[in-house]
Amino acid sequence: MIQRVQSLLLIVVILCGVCLVLFPFVSYEGSEPLFLRNPANIAPIGNYLSIITALIALFSYKRRKLQVNLCYVIMLFNLTLFSTVLCLTNQLYNHGLEKATFLFPTYLILVAIIAAFWAGIFIKKDEELVRSADRIR
């Protein structure tokens, strides 16, 4: 079922999460850029949960109501991840008052939120189509 639009959008969510793991999301003057890899910190946990939930939603295509709910959960994980990254980065990584420069992968979180939102809309449209086809029979 990869040819469905919502499946492609869920793959976009997964790819955004993987890019957050592979590429640095913030850099500070005079220090190395930071990655969202270490699960001992609180920030990467939301990213890993988002990736796992998107994988579960991708492969549960026969249960569309569950898929819609999982899309909402993905949006919630990514919203908390985005707020954590923007608000708590200095405190989590002990950089005090240094100026943080957020790099491109930070904004991929917003892309993941939008993709999960649109995936939920397309899954609802699929559900309505199936219901209308059941009414005709």
C-alpha cells in the first residue's frame, strides 16, 4: 500500500526523523554541532517515538481509525520535540547563554508535523470512501 498518498506522507515523517538523527540540528560558536542521537537526553526520545509510531501507522493500513489516531500521536510527539529543541536546548546541553544557531534539520520537525496532519486527512478521506462504497452495496 505504498502507492497511497498517506503512506508516502508517513514515509516523509520517517525520513524527517532519520535526518534529525543523522545530521546536526544546532550549532554553537566555538563548539561542535549537536545531534539528536543520545537517548539519555530527553530531546531524542520524542524523535525516536515519532519514527516508531510512523512505522506502526504505515504498516497498519487495514485499520484506518487506528492510523488516524497514530497520526495525531505523531503530531503530538513532534510538537513536543520542536518545543523541547527550541526552548530547552541550552539547558539540556549545558551551553548556558551562548547563542544557538538552529540548522536545517530542526525545521524538518515542522515538515513532519505537516506531513502527519495531511496523512490523517487523507486517511479520513479513505475511510469515507470505504463507508460510501459499503452503503452502495
